[in-house]
Amino acid sequence: MTWAAASFLVLGICAVAMVLRLAKRVAHAQQIMFGALAGMRDKSMSDRQKEKAMQRASGRMLLATVVVVGCMGRCIAIPVGLVWLAEQGGLVSLEATLDKTLEWRFLLLATVVVTAAWLLLRGRKTEEAPNAG
């Protein structure tokens, strides 16, 4: 049962990350950062204009970072909370489940499974993209 609960944690974190579109939120934060860096290299802007642009970008970057961190917290809290509820019902031990997630066999298997699923989903999205237009 501990393996099942530990697997649920890993898959639950991935599922919540997909639902919350965490990857897109991180990409948005990166766009803000790269846009700010590009502005710093713009030779047509004065130092004052660059400073103003950086101040605006820093505010947007702070907000994007808070959103990403909040999503990451939910990605972990929701599955762990559900396992905690299962512990309250006497189904599984949260401590044993968390210990299981630290074993090298589980980490290796989870890494292989999640990577394979990511590659399959990524491949499917690339196949669907030409048909979307």
C-alpha cells in the first residue's frame, strides 16, 4: 500500500502541475526575464528609460514568481493532503509513504515513468499542433 501511496504522490504532483499549467507559468516568468534583458541591451534607450523598464519588469517578475511558487506549493500540498486524509482513515502511513519516496528504487522507477509519460504527452501535443490550425 505504501508503494501505491508514494506513486499517487508522484502522479498527483504531476497531475496538479498540469491542471495549474505550471510549465506555462514558468515559461511566462522566463519571457519577462528575457524581455528585461533584451531591454538592457537596447542601444536606442537611454539609461533612464532602461531603469524604468527594469522597474516595471521587476514588478511583473515578482508577481510571476509568486504565482509559480504558489502553484508549486499546491502541487505538493494537494497530493500530500490526500495521503494525510488516507492516513486519518487508517489506510496508509504518511511517514512511511514519504520514506518510500526517498528510496533509490522508487526514485529511479518514478523518474523513468514520469520521463516516459512526459515524452509521450509531448509527442502527442506536437502531433496535434498542426491539426489545431
